[in-house]
Amino acid sequence: MTHSNPHLDCVNHYLKDLLEGAVRAWDVVADVTVSDDRAEAQVTAADGVAVHITCRPGPTGDWQWHLSRLNGKTEQPRNRAYPSVLAILRALREELAPDHQVYGLVITPRSASL
Amino acid sequence: MIPVTVLTGFLGSGKTTLLSRLLRHREMGRTAVIINEFGEMGLDHELVETSEEDFVELTTGCLCCRLRDDLVLTIHDLLTRRQRGEVPAFEHIVIETTGLADPAPVLQTLASDSALAAALKLANVVTTVDALLGLGTLERFPESSKQVAVADRLVLTKTDLAGDDAQLLCSRLRQLNPWAPLHTVVSGEIAPSVLLGRAQEAVNPLRWLGHSVSSGTASGTAVPISDGRRSAPHGSSIHTFSIVRETPFCAVTLTLLLQALSEHCGGNLLRLKGIVQIEEDPERPAVIHGVQHVFHPPTWLERWPGSDRRSRLVFIAKSIQPAWVTALIETLDAEVRQVSRLQRAGAGAVS
């Protein structure tokens, strides 16, 4: 491992399951390959869309997710940074499944009715 | 709080027959019945004997599709008439869905209307299954699988006609729904308690949890239980699984998890129940319960019901992988803890 940050260690460990499960939840057929020693992955959908994702450590113990859309071997100038797991999953969904129906969490007024 | 039973089951599975017989029992005397029929002309209500003023028919649509607003208005109207003394003071409501209904949106409707949520509590979801045709129906019609998957109780009908497939059907039902008690109708008779149920029993996820994780493997992290009770992949993509976690959840992690599940797979999350150890209050377990993207605020128990203090989440879902849920939990939790560490470090530097 090239870092000892427990957060990034965790991301690195679970990244493949995180991304594979997400594309499955969106009913997208995609291949997910991850780096062995870094929190880095490439997601290639059956329709040809390919996305590169990393989670990089920052200088003060923080981190930042990055997402780049790939076109063949040419990285498009769309490298964007995201602050959290939820944000990077949203960004990935926008790239791979923009028409996927999105729901907002609804908390009912009481706890006993459901 | 008036208990509500949702009676569902595929076309021809015997819902109306069951309801008709049950309504003859004295215990069912103070029951209001709402029947949803699909088609221009409803017939089922003609087959159910009940006092007219307690009976409502919803036709030309399906509760899970077009009539959800109608259902809300109908129940509001019933409750208003009850309050005014215009109908007998019914003590229970039974909603019979169409045979093609997906029950999850119906449950969601009952939960998401604030006025109804204040007046009603879900007692039971009862699903009838035809012992003769049920196996084929489950294979061909996803609605049928959903009806079985969300049930609190399963009622096997037409058992006198069942053939060699009965055992296979029971196995399939157990795969789709390992925890719902399976009742068999004998000569058309069944106790009213099957339908009326006991609200606390149905609502209490501990009953689910007791079934689904009793032999669960303890682990230092979240693990899906692979104990043979998950559904086979063929026939239906609906499956059930459990996540067990020894490490307590940060409250924020749990909220983010529910947000992520709702956002990315709300429509495919048929039901989620769980008992969760929250780090901020570990002595009092939080009970969570949701249908699709609609969740209740956690109910806090006074104490753990047993010695097992692991968090346990039980899912009925479609296209949701246990490994993904585990990955979500762990990465969200790591993120929350890292933010907390950075905030503490920042506060320390400032002071």
C-alpha cells in the first residue's frame, strides 16, 4: 500500500464492490477494473462510455475524488473533483445512466405507521 | 391508531374468497374494507359480504399505479365519516389490492401521507398464493414475486388442488421471503388473526431479524449472510439478504446510507428493516424500517432485546448487491470518521 490513511485504505479495499454495485443498481452493463495498490478504477460501459475514477490523498489528511470521462485513449478535459462518496456516485451515474430515475430520501412524520 | 391490513396476491389466488370468509367471523365485525378492482366494472365487491357503509370499492385502475391519490382520499373520507359517526366505529381497515398490484407503492402511499400516518398503522401485509398455479405465476410475473417478497404473512390457497409442485412452491416462497409465516387454508377456513395480525408483531423488525440472522456469522465488518436463504437468480431478480455489522454505526453514516440507497435504487428497495447500534447511543438500539425511498424516523428501543448487539439489516430488493451495501457502509463510515478526525485536529490546532 502506498498510503496509510485508514479512509483511503478503506476506499481502496471496497472500490470495486462500490462501483460494480452502483452500475448494477442503475441497470448498466459495465466492466470495472481497479488498481491493486491505489484507490483508482476505470469503469467501461457496454455502450463505450469509459470513466476513470480516483480518490487521492490531500496534504492535510483530507482527500478528493476525481472523475474523468475517457474517449478511447484520450482523456477529455472534464476532470472534476468531488468531496465525498455520495458525490462521486452521483457524478458517475450522470455519466453512465443519466436517465436513471432518482429518488429523494423521504422521512415520514412518525415511526409507527409503516 | 387504526391498524391496516394490505391483502394482496396474484390474480385468482383467492384474495376475495379469503376475505369473504374471514368477514363472517365475529372478530372481523368492526372492519372497514377497501377493495381495488382492475377493470371497468368491479365484481369482487359483489362477492364480499360486509356492511355497505364500511365498504368502499375503487375501480378502473390499480392502487399501485393510478389510484394512489384515490386511496388516500378514500381513507381520509372513511376516517372523517367514522369521526362524525356516519359509519360504525371500525377498528381495522383491510385494503384488498388488485391481483396485478405491486404492493410496495401502496405501503409507501400509506406511510408518506402525514395525516394518514398519524391515524393509521400497518398491521400486516398478507399475500395469498395459489398452491396449484403459484409456482408458474412466480416465474412469469414479477408482480407476484414482489407480492410474496413484501408479505408479513403468506397464505397458501387451493391446497386441495395442489400437485407435485407444492414442495417446490414452498421452497420458492421461502427463497423469496424467509421470515413470513406460511399459513395454509384448509377447506377455505383460516383464523381471522392471520389477517388482523398483531400490529406490533408485524411492524417489529426483530421478527424478521430473528429469522434471517439467527445463524449469522459474526464479523468485524459488514458481511452479507450466505446461508442459502437468498433467492436463486432465476425467475425473479428479487432477493433477500442480510447485513450484519459488529462496529457501531455513526448516526451520520446511517443517514448517508439511507440517502444513498434511496437515491440510487429507491424503486428497487422493496423493504428494509433493521436494528442498528448507533455509536452515539450504543445502549439503545435504533429500529429502522423503509419501503422504497420512504423511511420512518428510527424507533429507539429502551434496551437491546438480547445479548446480540450487532447491527442487523434485512433487505428485500431487486438489483441491489449485498457487497455494494457493505462497500457503501464501510466507505461512508470511513469518510465520516475521517472528517471527524480532521475536525478534531483542526479544533486542537485552533485551541
